[in-house]
Amino acid sequence: MGVDVQNARTNEKYNAALLDQYIGRKESITGVNLDEESTELLKYQYLWQAAAKLISICDEMMQSLLSIK
């Protein structure tokens, strides 16, 4: 009986450690890094601003060309 209890406790500890390991792996795969996400958002914001500036410059050039007639 004592051996069975000891085996059950050992199995419980092993299974708990295994569960912790799997939870850690899952979080490392699916977790969101807020620093990386903020960096990506800033990058896209700067790209959007650059695209808007390019469109504005193209519009000014078109207006200049149309006024040359």
C-alpha cells in the first residue's frame, strides 16, 4: 500500500511538471509580445505617413502640370 501511494505521488509530480512544460511551450508559441507589436504598429504608422506624403506630392505635381496649359 505504501509503495502504491509513493508511486501515485511520483506520478503526480511528474504529470504536474509535464503540464507546466506544455503550458510554457504553448505560451511561447501563442503569446503576444507587446513590445514587438508596438514596434510593428509604429512601423506601419510611418509607412502610412510616407504613403500619404507621396500621394500629396503626386497631387501637387498633377495640379502643376494641369495649370501649365
